[in-house]
Amino acid sequence: MKSRLIGTAVIAASMALAGCASSPGYSPGYGGYGGGYGNGYGRGECYDCGTVTRIEVVGGDRNPNVAGPIIGGIVGAVAAKELARRNTDSHGRRNVAIGAGAVGGAVAGNAIQNRVEGARQYNVHVRMQDGRTTVVSQGDLDGIREGSPVRIQNGRAYAY
């Protein structure tokens, strides 16, 4: 009787363990065969996956900021000179204050110019694995380049 009970327990345990084992090439936590990303498809059958064919820069100025930092630096230097003139007798301290005002004004002028001109946007053109093409607009590329494999989620392209 005991041997029959032990035999039944061994068979039940081996069946339970066999149900937990995975077949070669299968990764249950990563979307099945081929290491896809949680959608149940493999990399060859991913509905949301594709390759970047082109990246366009839209919005924002493509030229570096020049006017904002220059004007901000001048305004900061003049303001610092006036404050230093009123608050100290030392020429060395005045010069340091003018330099610091110029640097602070340039940083502030650059930030103001970036805000006024608007942020840079990118149109990312993607040829999906099933032959469709799509374009997503996003504010940064996060390492995406032409030819990069990407996955489209929530209206954004992510490199994988």
C-alpha cells in the first residue's frame, strides 16, 4: 500500500515538473520563441516591430543658438556691473561679478531662446515587418538611427 502511494506521488510530482519545463528555444517571460517582447509573437512575427527607413527633423531650429546667449550675456554683465558698483569697492570683486553675470546671462538667454523657438521634433519613418509603413513623431531619438530595428508602442519608436 505504501509503495503504491509513493509511486503515485512520484508520478504526480514528475508530471507537475514536466509542466514547468520549457522546450528548447522557448522563453515564456519574453514573448515565446525567438525572444520577442511579450506579445506572444517571435521576432520574425512581431506586429509592432520594424526597421527605421528615414528620420526627418521637424520643428525647432536646426542652427545652434547664437542670439540668446549673446544678448543674455550682455544683459547679465551689465546688471552684474551695476550691482557690483553699488556693493563693493574692490575692482577684483567687480570683475568676478561681471564675469559671473555674463555667464549666468548667457545660460539664461540660451534657455529662453530654446523655449521661444520650440523643441525639436523628429518624424521617424518605419517599415514594419508585415510590409506596412508608419511615421511616428517624437521629441528625442534615444539612439535610434536609420536602419535601426524598432518597436512601435504608444505612438513612439523604441530601439530593441
